[in-house]
Amino acid sequence: MKLFGRIANILVLGLFIFFALAAAPVSKKAAPKDMVVSADQMRFLEVMPGISKMTLWGDPAKGPYGAITRFKKGTKVEWHTHPHDIRAVVISGTMLYNNGSGEQRLGPGSFLQERASIKHTTAASAESDLEFFEEGAGPFAVKMIK
């Protein structure tokens, strides 16, 4: 009978803890604040020669992010990879992209989804500067391929 009493006490205590936790309010992260940045307020930082970036959200050094990236005309990053997936939409100019299947010319409105570790080149055409929105799934890095 004592064993039955102990088991009943443990069950009651367990149910009490379960319902207490279930009723507790869930901690929520603060919602991101609204943000408006006009084009003349954007401050681009040079990240490589001929390439500058304006981070819109997140932190490219630490995790997921969104940014506008600019390449000066004729700027090319030779064969390289990134450690995380990247998505991009060309805003202006022409992106020259080659993942080993031949160079592709991507104009305004073009979309690119690039999986992590895909060997590729990226460049701005010689005719105009390139500007694109990019979204990274994790910290941004460039690993050059020899």
C-alpha cells in the first residue's frame, strides 16, 4: 500500500509541474522594429576592392543577414565558395555568374539561389556598376579556390 501511495504522489506532483509549465506564458522575442532607410541614407562599406555592402538586417559576420551589395563595373571575384546558401536579386547592372556551366548574364530582376560550397565566379559587367540584394542563411565568408 505504501508503494501505491508513493506512486500516486509522484504522479500528482508530475501532473502539477506539467500543468504549471503549460500554463506559464511563453517568452517571446521582441518583434523587430519597423525600419525605413532612404537611398540617400544608405552607408556602404567596402568589403573587398571594388565591392561594398550595406547591411539591412542581421549581421553578415555572425549569422543570417540581408544586404545590398555593389560591384564597380568590371570587378570580378574569381573562383570561390561561400559556407552558407545565398539568394540574390539583381537591382541594376549586369551580374556575370559562372558555376562551371558557362557564364550567365543576369540583368535587373534576375534571381539567383546559390547553395553553400558551390564553386563559382561573380562579376559586374565592364559596361556598368552592379547592385543586388542578397540574403545569406548564415555568416558571410569567401573562400578562394586555387
